[in-house]
Amino acid sequence: QPNLDAHTGNLSLPDMQREIENGNEVTVSYRLPGGGGHRVVVHNVQAQPDGSALIEIDDPWDGSRRWVDDRWWTRNGNPDSTVVIEPRGDAAPPVLPP
């Protein structure tokens, strides 16, 4: 079983993409329209210099994968509840240079 290290933080969208590129898993929570919260896995962030972005999320609850934009994240996201999961030991992928 692989060793894992997880930490919670307030990551910017470019920081999320950097974590993903370094082989870490990023999960985020967001507010549901009818109330309550939900957690999804972020697979890709395409952040632009002007601050706009597209975010590919995977919902383990229903198995769907979809793209949302930075406006969705601003309106619904809970950035203080971003979790980065870092594999350790033999299961860890190589770290890519910046």
C-alpha cells in the first residue's frame, strides 16, 4: 500500500495545476445550489494570464467528468477546503521540473 501525505490549503488555480503536473491529486469542495457541499477531483486546470481558467473535474459520486470555468469556481468553490494528496515511497511518480 502506498504512503500518502495530504494537506489542506487555499490554492490558486495555477497552483492546483502545478500540483497535478507534479503527480499529486487535488480535490476541491463546492457548494451545491440546493445547499450543502460536495467534493470532486480536479484533473486539469487551464489558467490563462488574464485570470480566466477552465477546470476539468471528476465527480466520484456519479462518475461524470466535466469542464467548469473560473466563474463557476468563484461562485461555488470553497478554496479553503482544497486538499492535495501526495503519493510517497515506491508509488510516487517522478517530480517534473518547474
